[in-house]
Amino acid sequence: MTSVDLVVVGAGIVGLAHAWHAVQRGLSVAVVERDEHAAGASVRNFGHGCFTAQDGVAFSYAMAARAEWLTLAREAGFWLRESGTLVVAREVDELAVLEEFAEVRDVELLNNSTHGSFNNPTRGSFNDRTTGHAEQPARRSVGLFNNPTTGLFNNPSILGAAFLPLDIRVNPREAVHAIAGLLNDRGVTFHWSTNVLTVEPGLVRTSRGEIRCRAAVVAVGHNVDRFFPEIAEKREIQRCRLRMLRVAHGGVIDPAVLTGFSMLRYDAFARCPSIEKVRERLTNDHPELVEAGLNLMFTQLPDGSLTIGDTHHYSRTVDPYRSEDLDDLVLTETARLLGVPSLRVLERWRGIYASAPEPFLTATPAPLTRAVSVTSGIGMTTALGLAPAVLDDLLQEM
């Protein structure tokens, strides 16, 4: 039997975030993961740190997480781009949302020179005018429009855009694994391919034996109901099924790219009065896409291919069957955004994350035990900021 200060159940980004901050506090840590490496939502996403578009406590967590991502990329040696996010507008109501968004946060409004859409482009430091939190932009967006290498911005349907300079991109296929490697080097013990059977105060029983601990964090994403069904029911946790694809692309598109559909899904845009006009138009013009919860966006992987998507369906148990119709719609809309006739699919996959009315689950199922999940699809963006708050609370009890 081994003994540590903290056992973390789950080696996704939420679990690793807790392990990382626990090590920073000088605690001994063991991580227990049922698979031989992380294989869930933490590796099946866009690799997009979408900090700017969060709101409320998620914004605070996101901004704290940004600094941790930069530190981890430097120390673990994984690929990270401070390339920002470009939110493109293809309709006048979307332009109005972006102009209103610039009143909420200091972002850069970009004209498409064909249209000259924004009369007063804004530049400057990132600032949440509610919290007063300010950071200098990571870097400026230069030459995004009318750049023949992008394969996007010559599209005449794009009227303008907002550039969000603090957002980042990582390769989700390597980042979490690199963080685990760094933690292993820092003394964290990993128990891979190990199932957790029970979590009790001071004791975690696994398929490979018992681990004594002072405290435990259970960070198993959408599987929280497997451990604590009553908590899951009370918090109305469901599984959100995502449909995503990787497609070939020949150009370079450095920032992550969001669209009007994305505005409906990120909380900070809800501050913009014109968002309801966007919602009404998209619902009338594309009811099947709104019904499918489309977030039309993409990010570029280091090999040049694009991760595109994504659609969202919610249920407590995921339906195993999938229709090609939604993938066809996503491919059609992405091709139209890129201004190309078609796209060649390289990979398809399904992602699953926990979803609930509240964006974060932090519960105490037993003394010295925390169940933690990001229940809003923004784990990569916020987990490294959420974990310190959870540990600060837990340490007061230890």
C-alpha cells in the first residue's frame, strides 16, 4: 500500500491541473487513470484556449489558466501558439455584435478592405471592463485580410472580424501527454490502466491495490455519475456528444477562427444586445444547424490540417448511432467559409464532455474528497485556473 498527500482520479486536463498545482504547493501526488494514457475530451478538442470569450467566474479561471499554459509549454516543451482568435462576421448583425463586444473587451476590429465595414477600428490592451483585469495583447494580427496564403480571408462574404489577441492554440494530441510527462519528472506517481473502485476518506481502492491519502480529487469528466450518481442527478449532469472532423488544407491560418454560430455559444457575447438578432436570423435561415448546436469554427494543427466542427447533442446516455447528415452540413458550411468547393476528410471522431446548467461542478461527496468537472465544454480553457481554487478550499480542510 502506498501513501500520498493527494490522489487525483483521472488524467485528463482537469485532473492534471490539480496534480500540477498540488506539486507547486509541495504535496505528494498520485494520479490514477483507467486507460494507458489520456484518451477522452482532453485530446479530442480544438486545442483552443478561448480565454477572451468567457464571462463571469469562467473568465477569471481562463485568465489564470493562460499564464499556466505558457509556463507548462515552456517547461514541458510542447507546441503552443499565441496566435489569438479571429471572430469573422458575414452578416451586418454579426458586425454589430463585434462592435458591441469591443465595448466589453478591448479587442481589435479588422476591416475587410473590400467592404470597409468598421469605421473606428479599436486596438489596445485586453480589458474586462467589469472586473478591470487587463493584460497586454500577446501579439498583433497583421495581414490577415487579403493574404493569399490563408485560403480564407479573400472570401468576399466576410465583412469584417474581431481579433482576440490573448487566445492560444495547442496541439491537443500532444499537450496533455507532455504535461503528464512533466509531472512524472516532478515526482508525481501515475497508475495507468488502473480502475478506481471506491473513494473513501483517506483511502482510494483500485484494481491494483489501495492508496492511502490525506485527500482526493475525482476528476473524471462526464463519468462523475459512475462515482457519485446522486450528485450528478442533483446537478443535472448530462453527456454532450460532439462531432468533429480533421480536413486537409494547403494554406496557413494562424489564429483560431470563430463565426456567428460561435457567438451563440460563448458567454461573453451574451453581453452584446445584437446577439438576439443573430440568433433569430440563424434560427430562421439554418434551423437544422441551430438545433444541432453548431459551433462553426476551426483551428489548424501543426501539420497544416484543420480541426473543424462541431455539433452538440445532450443526453445522460450517448446514442451509439450517428448519421452522416450532420457531418455533411459541417463540411458544407466550413467549405463555404473557406471559399473552397469541397474539403477532403482525413479523420472523424466523437467527443464527449460533461454538461450541466452550471459551468463547473465542485462537490464534496465525503470529507477530504472533491468531485470536480468542467460542465460547459471549456476544460482546456479553464481547468488550470479552476484547480487552485479547489485546492485552496481542500487544503483548509486537510
